[in-house]
Amino acid sequence: MKVTRKIFLPVALLVAVVLSMILSWFIWTNNPVRYERNKEDTVTSTSTQRDLSTKSIRDIYLPVQVITTDVGGNQNLVNNHKVNLVTEIRDRMSTWKSNRMVLVKSRSKSDYLAQLRRPDTVMMNYDSSITVKVFNRVFKNQLKGVRNRKFNRIQIKMDDAKHIYLLNDNGYRIYRVTVSGQKLSKLRSVLKTNLIKYPINLKMVSDQPTVFINKGLKMPRYSYMINKQDANNFVNRLMSSDNDNISIKKRQNVTTYDDGSYHRLQVNTKTGFVTYGDYSSMKSINTYTNMLLRSYGDLKKIGIPLDNTRFYYYNKKTSSVAYRGFVEGFPIFNQAEYGTARIQLQGQSIKRYNFSLYGLQVPVPSRQKDKDLPTTQSMLDQLKQAGIKEADVDNIQLGYEWKQNKASSEVVDLNPTWYVRYQGKWRTYESLLSN
């Protein structure tokens, strides 16, 4: 028995070591660029919180989508699994300079769509407008000496080295910017290799240009290890410095921290959603640019991981700016109520943050099969047959749904699906069909 034990224990240890090495290899080679890290990331750490990636405004305010149109007018939504495509395009644009911008004209819907479909172009899109001043921060002061206009699309004509176009879906405005230093050959090289292409058409939904994917999709499912931050980290970071004055109340799944004056933080221990309110006075925000820049400062103040997080939308009615995580160029829904985080700034006295304790960490092998998804039009036809009125749909996005893994509380699954903003709220098309 002793001889057998002496032989068995070393063999068992060897097997365990080999299995550990194999599992580690699977984890680190399972498409590690899916949740991309940019080359400008910096990492800081403290004894009270996990390492956080601090992202510059150049990363957070990158466009979220790239569309190419060839000389024949065929359009594709494009991505690249090898590199961050938008970052590569931005870096090649950072040396361009401008000295003049003119409003071509505010056009009709049909004329505006014709501009969006213009042959031999590359177009980068935002979901909400940014401004020239924010663009200059992201693209290193390219647009100098021009008015601080709003826009949500940047269009480059690949046979015109003297101009770019800034497009605003609100009012169908088209601005032509005169530029110098364009080296379109370098831009073409970025768009030549390793592209993933989704054939599309641009159509109007609720008077807004919308991407319609016109070929059935087979989308991969992903799984990630998640980390959960301690709520005390946010209490220490956002609340009064005197912890003795902070009261703690628990009711069902909600824990409320209150410093008795101007700060309150609520944590839903079941969902991980956090709501923070600051009711002290703050400097007034008198421009849209200041709103975007202030919200970015507040986003950093929260201290949540911002890997591959982008500016997603601005809601004028609620004076709020939302940021969302992206995987493989597609937005992630359900991480928190409003995305990765929502910053709400109202008047001179109310500030609210909404965010999640949970963040994606490292990819793990997913044994789930790729998911088949219908074309955009086919999906809308199914909704119509189910009684969903087209007038109640004002946006459509192809994205990933954040869902808790059934086998492990430390793993989250990202499942591809169509998201439809129906009656003002984002819903999966499957949930609308099951109503």
C-alpha cells in the first residue's frame, strides 16, 4: 500500500499540473482580443481595490461603428478581430489638418441618405452627437479654426484627399471640411486585411438612418470571468470622508449608505446595480461640450473598469450621458440598467450615477454553438406579425446580452441578439415575440 501511494501521489500531482497548464492555455488563447485593450491603457492599483484600467478620453470617445461603401455602392459594416479598427483609423487621421468648414446644406431625408450611401467612402459613426472640440481631443486637434458644430458621423471619400465630411442626423446637416496632410494610401492599408464584413443597407427608422443587415448571421457566443467590486470601495471614493457620519440601512436586497447631508449611495446586492446621488452644489454646465467633458470626469471618478467602454448616447430630456461596453464592435446590454454607466447632471445641484459592481475580466472557453440571427428586415417582419407596431420602434441594434452563467456565479455569458428600442426601452426581439 505504501509503495502504491508513493507512486500514485507523484503521478496525480503531475496530471494536475498538466491539466492546469492546458486549461490556462485554453483561457489565454480563446480569442483574447474580443474585449480589446488599447495600447494607451495604463494600470493603477491600490490595496483596497482591484487593478483598474484608466482610459483616456481618446479611447472613451472613439466612434463605435465603421461602414465602408465600395465604388459600386455596396455597403458593409466592418470590424477586425486582429486590431482595434477605429483606433487604427484614428491614428492615421491624427496628422491631418483643417482650416475651413462649410455647411453644404440641410438636406431632405432622401438627399441625406444618398450622402450616407456615397460610393468609395469610409464612414465612422457615433450613436449620439459629439462636438468639434471633443473630436479634437480624440483625434489630436485636427479641426482647428472651425466652428464647434455637433455631428455624429465622419465620412472620408477615398478618392478625395482634400476634404472630409461631418454629418449630423439631427436636421440632416452635411459639413464639408477642407483638410491637408491626408495620406489615403495609409488608410486603405488599414482596410485591406483581416476585415470581418456584414453586408448592409442604410434605411430610415423613425426618421433616423439605421443599419439594416441584409444577410442572415451566424454570431459567436462568448463567456467571461467576472469580477465584483466591493461596495465599500465606492462608499470610500464617493461619499463623505468622515465614515463615522455614514448611516447604513438594509431593506430586502437594497443597502443604502447616507452621509446625512448631500450624498446617498444605494446598492442592489442581488443585481449588483448601484445608484449614487450627489445633491451638493456644482458649477453650472452651459454647453454640450462641457456636458460631455464633465461626464467623462465623473466616469473616471467612479473608478469602475473601463476596458473597451465607449460614449453611447446623450439624453437631453434627462440631462444624462451613458457609456456602454463593446465586444467585437457590438454593444453589451444588461450589464447595468443604462449600460456600463450613466452620468446624470441636472441644473446646479443634482448629480446621479448609475453603474454596476460587475465587470468583465478574462475570456473563458464557451462550449455554446454560434447563434443564427435573421436579417434586420426579417426580424422586423416577425415583430409586425406578433403585433408590434412599427411606429413604436425608434432604434435597432445588433448587440450582446449580458446573462449570468447557469453553472457558475463567477462567469457571465454574452449572447448575440437583436435589440429593439420599443416604446422608449431596449428589448431583445425574442422577448417582444414572447409577449
